[in-house]
Amino acid sequence: VQLQASGGGSVQAGGSLRLSCAASGRAFSNHAVGWFRQSPGKEHEFVAAFTANGRRTFYSNSVRGRFTISRDDAKNTAYLQMNSLKPEDTAVYYCGLVSVPYTIGSLQYYAAWDNYSIWGQGTQVTVSS
């Protein structure tokens, strides 16, 4: 399975972007998807995730209410809709996959970078004030 992240760019504060994470094959049928981000000099930060069956979503406190994770199984693509962007959202955003039963419902599990085994190349998001 390979992932291709896209949709990053430069926007002003308050603007919106939609990131895409395209997977080869039917990866989402048995994988959970997570979005992380990394700013210069900082560790990877969990942003959002959904379970393998797509029925449960998880968000970090910093993005809850502004970002929405979703997926389109027909297109083998996951999305991260980002609204009301802030300068502190500036980072490289990564999507990752983890093969895990959908019954695993712990935010702590999905928020752990090391649990994911497949990563896309990252897409830059820059938010100016």
C-alpha cells in the first residue's frame, strides 16, 4: 500500500484547506487512518483519525471543531477539511495507515505516531496572520 498526500498550500488566518490522502488499492477497508503534523523543531503531533470501519473519529483538542476527517472508499481517499485556520496550524501534514480492528476505540492508540506503519510523503500547510 502506498499513500499520496496533497492539498497543502498557503492561506491567511481564518481560511480553509482540504488535504487529501490517496491510497493504492482498497487500503481503507481494513486500516485506520490518521493525520499528524510536524512543525520545525517539534515532535509529530496527532491531529485526527478514524477507525478502520470509518464510524468513529478522534481529534486533538487543538483542532476539534475546526477540522473534519472523512473518507471516500470509492476513491480510496481520506480527507482532512481544515477550517478557521490559525498560524499555529502551520506544519507539514502527514497521513498514515495502521492495520487495527475497528473495535480498538482508544484515542491514546490512534494518537501514537509509532502505531502507524504506512506513511505518505507529507504536505506543507502555511497559515499567515
